[in-house]
Amino acid sequence: MEKIAQKFLDTSINRFAGASLALIIGLSTSTAALADEAYAKTLLKNMSDYMSAQKNISFSYDTILDVVTKDKQRLALAGSGTVAITRPDKLRGTRTSGFADLEMLFDGKTLTLIGKGKNIYTQVEIPGTVDQLLDTLRDKYNRPLPGADLLMSNPQDQLMSGVTNIKDLGSGVIGGTECDHLAFRKKDVDWQIWIAQGDRPYPCRYVITSKTIAGSPQYSIQLSDFKSGDAVAVDDFTFNNSTNAEKIELKDLPNAEDLPSNFVRGKAQ
């Protein structure tokens, strides 16, 4: 009987120890996940605070826009450009692809869009800050500036709205710069960001993946030659019509997007 009792006791202890170990592992995993999430939030806030604090910013960029055809072929359209900002209300940007060659100037009062290939331009009165310009371009004119979320005065507010899941994926290297790699989930999109390590935590790469369009197409922007503060060259944000470009209405300005003219937007699924 004593042997039977001892055997039962040993078995019970082993089961209890196993259950406790499983519980500890489970708690440790959960705690680690929460720690990673908190650290990821801190890294994103550091990036946001750094970008917000810069009066002058300039960089070059490369974009990839995925499109999915009716027969489910996934195509990648590439473009490049430059951006220069002097806060609170000055911006110059260029955008070049196989289907677009545009320049944008904003002096705090007037937005000028120049179609360089056809030597035409249009102007719209948009008095206000860079934030107001970016919102107006996206919401009123459906002409969002590439990486606009990263250029607002508080990028964290734009990026974190609606986020339901956060992951710290460790480090990666973008353009030779070691970065912290973070991943976030929202209802309609997943997005990832690579943030430069060190005392200049600027965004090196930003990728958005749609969850509402068949084929889950992505949009990505990769920054290079990032400069801030006194390292940014002095720029002129006023329009000088040195090429005698023809003035047209905004609706008549072609090549507003990185899409071929024979592409037609479908509905989200």
C-alpha cells in the first residue's frame, strides 16, 4: 500500500510540476509579448518625436506600388522622387516614374503642381501648414504625397490610429543602415516600418499591405540620403515659371499617379 501511495504521490507531483512549468512558460511568453509591444511603441514614439522636432528635412525615396489585375496577376510599379520640408509651411517634392514626372511646390499659401514632361502647371490656394497641405491633398484632391503619414507634425497619431496588434521583429538593414523592424495590424491593412538605430531614428522603410483587396497588394517607400537640421540645403519654395509653362486647371493635369493611363481602378473586395 505504501508503495502504491508513494507511486501516486510521485505521479501527482510530476503532473503538478509539469502543469506549473506549462503555466510559467505561458506567462513568460505573454509577458515577453507585452514587453516587446511596449518596446515597439517606445521605438515608434522616438521616431515620431525625432521627426516632429526637425524644422528642416530632406530625403530621396523609391516606391513600389503593387497592382492586381482582373486575372489576378500581381504587378509592381516603381517610382522615385525627393522631398524637402521646412516647417511649419514649406514643401518641395518631385515624383518620377514611367507614367509620371511631377514637381510640387508649397509656400504656405499656394500649391503649385508642375507637369514637367508637358511643360504645364496648375495652382491651388491652400493656406496653412504642411499638415494641412497633406490632409487636403489626400482628402480633397486624392493626390496623397508618398509617405505622408511620416511627414506629419506627429507621425505617431497617424500611424497608431486603429492599431490592434504590435510586434517587435528585431533588427534589419535598409540601404546599409541598421534598423529596428516593427510590424502593426489594423482592420483593413497591415503595415511595417524600419527605423534607423542610434540618435537619428528616422524611418528608412515603410510598407503597407491591403487586407481588403484580393492578392493583398502592397505599397512601399524606402528613404535614402536622409538629412535634417543644418545639413539640409537651403531651398526656394516659390514658383518661378522659367520654362514658360502653360497654366491649366487641376483636373486637366495628367499623370497624377504612378499608374499607366490604360489602368482602371477596381473596387476593394
